[in-house]
Amino acid sequence: MTTAAAGDQKSPTTGGIRPILLGIVGDSATGKTTLTNGIVKIFGADRVTSLCTDDYHRYDREERKKRDITPLHPDCNYIDIMEQHLDHLVHGNPILKPVYGHEHGTLDAPELIEPRDIVVVEGLLGYHTKLMRDCFDVTVYLDPPEELRRRWKIQRDTSKRNYTPEQVLADLDRREPDSEAFIRPQREWADIVVQFCPENDSFDDFDSAKLNVRLVLRPTLAHPYLKELDERTQIDGLRPIQLSLERDSDRPVDALTVSGQLPTEASAEVERLIWDGMGLEDAELDRNAIGVFQEGDEVRRSESLALTQLMLVAQLVSARTDAAP
């Protein structure tokens, strides 16, 4: 939870209420941008500012090769500036953010970022220091199986970042020590851990719109609706949504598992339950954007993604209410 008080400084873009900060952290190609884009579309671009901490890379792609350092290593990033900028944003102040051009691995011209009602911060090292972690109201860590992540990374980097499949695989192997040392430990600081996975762990032939999701819900946040979700979505004796009490990192947590085959009637019940609980008017959020994602040139919908987004939206709405003076 952020340490900034609700009235510390008044932001011209948020009507005097401090912005709510959502952190989305995970290794490369875990779905951070997909989840971020969904939140932006649901709330509306006029209410959400999004930025990527990967823009704080210290070196471009060629310089990293010369220095034999990966972008996952803290020494390859301006961590101190990242801390400073997050603190500015949580107080409602603009920042001049650096820009990293992923397509060609270049350091580009900086851009002015104005915080709106909600600020979504996604990237590799968003929870690396306590100062950074203290800026967030809600923290998420994306933790798909490694096989799924590798497939996503090959698909993305070959289509958008000018890599060959062989280069992507070699880069994954080279990054592994830094993933283990610096990226995965940040999972401990997440309020919500999101784990998308194909049905029956079948990675050879899976539908991206039918992935299961397991949400690890830590008691650092209140998680409403859980019992109702478990009880009210049973259909013909089947339980496409299951709630269990488990231990994660030797701590008790709620775990919500959602089938990628979630029937539309159960999905509609989930949406109705959470939507009614938030008490919002239809015009306040774009309900048609929930669960929607882009795959190539095709726009698709995933019911498990929809529920994940709804859980995050409910947390942001709650945090927004708590921050109001």
C-alpha cells in the first residue's frame, strides 16, 4: 500500500484525489502488456495512465552485448530514477520518462507522463526495492509456466522485435540466471499472483482464449466475492470455478482456479456478481472491453481473462474509494 496520504498534494489531472497505482510485474513475455491494455480499455484512456519500467534501461541493445549484461539485471536499469518517478506519480506530479525502443533496442527521446486517476506500472523490476513497492496500492505478479512463457516470447519477439527463433531461445538461456536472481523473487511482494495455463498442461496445441487461470489471493488485500463465485457458478454438478485454502511461500492464501472452458452463463453470473458489488453505473466502465485481447489481426475474448480483469477492477475501484477525501 502506498505511503502517500490522500491529500498530500493535489493533482490537476485527478481532481485533487491522489492517483491509484497498480503494479503488474513478471518476466519477459508473461502477458503484462495484454493485462495492462485491458485495464486501460475498461476504465478508458482518459482515466488511466500506463507506463513500462523497461523504459528505464541504462543501455541499448548493442551496448548490452558489449557489456555482457541482460536487461533483467538491476545494474542495467536506472533504478534510482524509477524510484523517484514512482514517488512523483503517486503524489500526482508529472514525470519526463525515458523511452526504450523495443523494436530495434534503442534509447529514444523521453516523453512527458501525466498521472490520471489510475496509473498502471508494468515491467520487469517494478518491485525491486521497498521504495518502489511502497508506491503501489495493488500489486500483481504474472507467473505462467515456463513452457508457455517461452512460446509467447518466441511468438512476440520474432513478430515484433526483429529476432529469429534461435536468437530468442539463446537469449532466454542467457537471461535465466538473472530471472532466477532478480525477477522471480518479486513474486513474494504481490497481492495477487496470476497463473495462466493450458488445459491439462498441454503446450503443443492450445487455444489462447481457453487458458485456465489460477489466482493466488494473499491476505494483504481484502478479496470479496470469493465464496459467492465458488457457489453460484456451479452448473449441472460441474465447478468451472473452484476456491481453496492453500499455502503459498509458507503463508495461507485463497486460491481461485478458473477453467478456460467457463460456460458463458457462468461467466455472465460472475460479471453480474462483481459488477453489482462495485455499485457502478454502466457508463463508468466499458463492459464490452472485459476479457477482450488481440491475437494477431484477430480480436478475441477469454472468459478466464475476463474474471482476472474483473477482480483487478474491483480492487482498483475499492482503492479509489478509500483514497477519496
